[in-house]
Amino acid sequence: MTKPSVFIIESLTFEDEKNERFEGKFLSHILKLGGIETQYFYIRTKKEFEEVLNKFYDSEYRYLHISCHGDRKSLALTLDDITHEEFGELTKVFLNKKRLFLSACSATNIHLAEKVIPNSDCNSVIGPSSDIKFDDAAIIWAAFYHLIFKANNRAMKRIDILPTLKTLVKTFDVGMNYYSISKSRESGVKETIIRNKNAV
């Protein structure tokens, strides 16, 4: 039985480290304040990422949150890049029936989702649809977890996730992408794009 808890992996640039832009660490403190069990690991290399994934598996946590830089084709660690294809291979044995949250600029897209979800039976991949500032990301994710666990502290369900994401999009004017497992679609992925209709 997995635990409704959040496992956070963070990796930043040296400049980010110098300026203490540790969004993931901030998020871990917020979760603990709310009584949510969490583990936080800071890494710099692909090898460390692989090792920490094993710790995620051992933890039996249900939610993996990754905070790093990224683009439409890869995730960027301090010293290594991981392409979406590599990421799908690295995570395929770790995400079965779990949810992945990505706080990484532009990386949460259909290309990544199609590399992750069908290979692993991951329930969903969720993250911002475009570039996002550190302060916005920290507040948005803290608000997301606060609201979603307030709705149900035992399980995250689509019926709660979608309205929560819509609330965040409307409040913070940032787009969110939600990719979920689909048995009926050839790609194995259902794409839900949430935008602020009132944005100019």
C-alpha cells in the first residue's frame, strides 16, 4: 500500500544555489507545516537522480515532485541534462499507479507525457505549460498541495485535481498541463490543457 505523501527531488544551477532559490526545499517545509509526510533530496547529476529514484521507490510514497530547469525536450540538472526519452526510461519502473508533478519550465508537455505514462502506467503528469518564475512556482505548488490535501488527504482524484488546477490558473494567471493515463487512446495519454480565459 502506497502512502499519500510527497517525495521532492530538486536540482538547480550554481547561480540559483548561490541565490538560495530552493523552491523544492520551501515546498517541503510548507507540506510539513500542513502535517503532510514528505522527503526532500537535492541532487546535481543524473547518477544521483537514479540513486534517489530508488529511495523514492523504497519510501512507498505516491507522489513524486521534481523541481528543476527544463525545456520542451529535456530536464536540466545542475551538471547533466536528461532528455524526455531518457527520463521515460529512468522512471518507468518507479511511477506505476503514481503521480508525477514537474516544476520545470516548459518541460510538462505531450512529448514528455508520452514517454512517461504508457511505459510506467503513471496515473498523471502535471506541471506548468510555459516558463514560470521561482516565486510564482513556490506559491502555486504550495497552494496546490494545500488545497488538494484539504479536499482529500488520503488520495488525489481527477474530480479534485481539475478544479484545483483551474483555481490556480485563474488566481495566478499561469497555464497548467494535465496528462493522465488513457486506455482508450492510441497514445495511452489524455491531454487536458488549462488556461485562464480572462487573460489578455
